[in-house]
Amino acid sequence: MKLKKINMQDAFAQWEYTTALPANENGLTNPYHGVTYEEYIGKVLPELISYEDPVNMPDWFVPESYYYLWDSGSLLGEFRIRHHLTDALRNGAGHIGYSIRKDMRGHGYATTGLKLTIDIARGIVPEDEIFLRVNKDNIASQKVMLKNGARVAGEDASHYYILITK
């Protein structure tokens, strides 16, 4: 298994994955659910690639890198790294967000993908710890995070706030 950064060469597989994700599932929002391939190639993909080195973005915008988990030529999941925290991210989505293709869940792909993503994030994130947030009812994702050395640092009514030491 390997992570590959978002790119034009894998556009069709990335489009299939991205547009098949629900608009909102387990706290991960997807504004690109159902966009056409032409919209994805022409607007969405260049925009997502630009998030890593943003130009002319609002002050609140944080650089973000997109990676896809591949195994044997199949795209299995998406992992996002937000390069640093703002107050909104510290009390919200955190450094890393991820999803796994619905038909591939429960096979350890999220655990491996998160490990690979954390390895990359350690070289990007300036904070001493990597912050994640998980819905309290998302037991599978909680287990994935704990297997990757996470600890629960806090909670609110519907989320656990998770820290992983760099």
C-alpha cells in the first residue's frame, strides 16, 4: 500500500472516489459529491492541488495536502493534511481528515493509511502533536486512531478530540 499525492495523471480514479463520497458522512464534508468529470478536471482538481501552496486565499485559509491510498492499482481512500492549526481547526477538524471507500472498510486500510499520513504530517505540521477529531458514534475510526498511538485529549457532546505525539 502507498499514498500518492493528488495529481492529474490519476484524475479519473480520484474523480470516481471523490464524487462517490456522500456530501456528509461521519463529520467529513464533501462539496464535490456528484460533480461531473468535466467539472472535476476543469475546476475541482486544479483547485484541490492549489490548496497545498495557496495563492490569493482568505487569511483564515490553511494550506492542505491531499493524498490517496492505493493498493494493487485500486484507489481505496483519501487522506488530507492541514498544515497547521487555527483556532477553528483546533476546535474542529484538526490536522488530518480521511475516508475509506465504503466497500473496503473493515480491512485495515484506514489504519495503514493513517499511519502513512501521520508519517508525512510529522514533516509538515509545526505543532508538537497532531490533532484529529472523531464523532463519538464512529467507533471504527476511534479504533483506527488508537492503533496509531492516539490519546483522547477532550470531548464535547458529539466528538472526541484526539492527539498523536509527533
